[in-house]
Amino acid sequence: MTRAAARRRFRQRLLVVFLLAMLIPYGRQLVTSSTVGQDFRAFFAAATVVAHHGDPYNWPTLAATEYRLYDAPQGLVPGNPAYYEFLAFPEGPWLAYALAPVTSLPWQVAYAMYAVLLGLMLLAASFATFSLLGWSRRRAAIGAGCVLLCAVGFINLFMGQVSVIVFGAFIAAWVIARNERPFLAGAVLVLVWVKPNIGLPLPLVLLLLEPAVARRMMSGFVVASAGAFGLMAAVMGLHFLEWPLQVPRMWQAVQGLQPDMASVESFFYPGLGGWIKTAALLATLCAAIAYGVWALRRAPDAHTRGLTLLILWLFGLPFVQSYDLILLLPAIALLLGPRLDGWEDPLVELTVWGFAVIPLLYFLGARIGYFNGFTVVPFSLLVVAWHQRMLRRPAMPAQVRAA
């Protein structure tokens, strides 16, 4: 082993040790923080509304339920650090109905059960991702543990986010498609409707990843989606039509500084106003589309094409947050390679360390002027590394091509 290889192995082991050491502050944060399960609590409140035959997309009803569940029992008022501010429910209604059976439990118990399930799902999906891309079982297992312990993984569990569910559905569908059951793979992808702002491109991404079974896979997705929409329309009636309006309503209502933004807009969007803000957003989206057209034509293989689309969707989409970037794991795994050859590139190593550490600045409330979306820094490094190694100098490891 050369001296350079020995140093790389030392830094890889150092990363594992660092992530294991992070269990201590993670545990402290879970025990002491008043914001633990913040997003889950909105889901739980929506499920409570549903359990009482209400409309989870009615903001006054949802706000009253959140107050009754989280603030009234302790007499919390605005200004108290533990006060639970109103959080809307833009996710698909299937989530609220799925959680309705556990609303008879205290929310803390329900959250603990939910977080454990998310953690197991994240471990399984991460292991499957590495295995799909040619990693050995031992490396895939270590990699899955690192994903769970990295900042992006922890924030997903801490907040109780559904991004893990979308990620799990995507990877499960990919595994099923690889096993030549494309219709079922498409049907599994119906879970992306739980959070469509990040999940909507995933059927197309999977079609690019597995073009040989694209038609049957899309058939499964369309049939399952029609069934899911029909069922929910029958259950909710006209209230179901309120769901697609939630994202634009939140966009309109939330114009101030947003914590933990991870898309390219975090560099400029919070610091602008008026028509300049809209123009800058449109210019960014147009640039992403133009680059995407060039990149997809340049991509040398199915893996690069599919994951390029996914990277650009998340990088250019406004209000993507750090926990959503769990979907980037296949791209990082591909850059590293089954034998971790990608670690030789300092940019790839910095990207891995960045995703492991930088999102934790969210808990410190770090800011530089209007800028607080620090997770966009490792994301930007990933975009540059992807452009250099996969598009400008395409060289796919033989182990991955054969996977």
C-alpha cells in the first residue's frame, strides 16, 4: 500500500469514528431539544384531524389541533422557545390517513415508533443503494451505517421527515426493476406522491436508469397512481382538491428567511425582493434546464443520465432542504465507486465530509447575513465533482457497469 493510499484509508476510518462519536451530541439533542419531531408533529396533527373526520388542509382547523396537542397542555405562549409554531401540512393525504391509527397514543410515543421505522428504512435503502452500484456487502453495510449517522440522516430522523419514505420507495422500485418486475416497480413508486415536490421526477429518473423496462414500469406507476387518487377522492370528496394548492399557498405565505435551504437559490433568494427575486428564480431555473439538456446528451450511460436529472431537479428546485438530499446518495455512491477509488479526488472527499457535518449548522442557528443554507455548499461541491468526473471526463468503473 502506498503512502497516499494509507492516508486515504486513515481519513476514511476517521470519518467512521467521527460519525460514531456524533452519537453523543445526537442523543443530547433528542433528549433536550424542544423542536424534536417538528415535522412529524404536523403530520400527527393532520392525522388527528383526519381521525375526527376533518379536513387536514384547513389551516384554522389544523392550527387549532396543533395548539391543543403541543402548546395548551403546558400553557406555552408565543415567545417561549418550546412554543410550537403553526406548521401546515402540504404532504399527500395518504400520510395523514396512514398515521390516523396511532393518534390514540401520545405524540411522543408515536414519534418514537415512527423514527425507528424511518431509521430501519434508511438503513435498508442505503444498503440496497450501495449493493446496486456494485459495492461489497461489507462496504455496503458500513456505508449504510454512515448514512444513518451523517448529518442528513440524523436531521431526517430528528425532524420526522418523509423524505426517507420517498427515498426508500425509489430504491425499492430500482431493486424490483433490476429483478425484472417492472410493473411492480412502477407501482411501488406511487409513494412519491407523499412528497411530490421532490418525488415527482423519480419515475422519469428510474426510466432513465432502467430504459429496457421503461414502458411496463410507467404502466405500473400510472395504474397505481390512478388507484391511489381514486381512493382518496372517494374518501375525501372535494377536500382532496385542496391538496395540490398547499405548496403554492405555503410559497405565498412564507416569504421570509427559511432555515436549512439546500438548493442553489439559498445563495440569493432570501436576500432579494420584488420582481428581481422572481426574475432571479426564473433565470436560475432556465439555466438549470439548459444545462440539463446539454448534460443528458453528454451523459455516457444510463446511470449518469438518470442521476444527472435527479441532481439538477434538487439543485434548481426552490425550498429543497437538507433532509431532502438523502436522494443524492446514489450519485455520491457512484462517485466514490465500489472500491472507493473516488476518494482520491479531493473534491469528492470534501463533498462526503461536507454532507456529514455542514447540515448540523442548522441546530446552531448559524447565519452570514441573510445566508443560512449552508448545506448548499457540499451540494455545490457535488455538482462540480459530478460535472468533472461524470460528464467532462466520463469514466465509469467496470464494476459499476457490470452491476
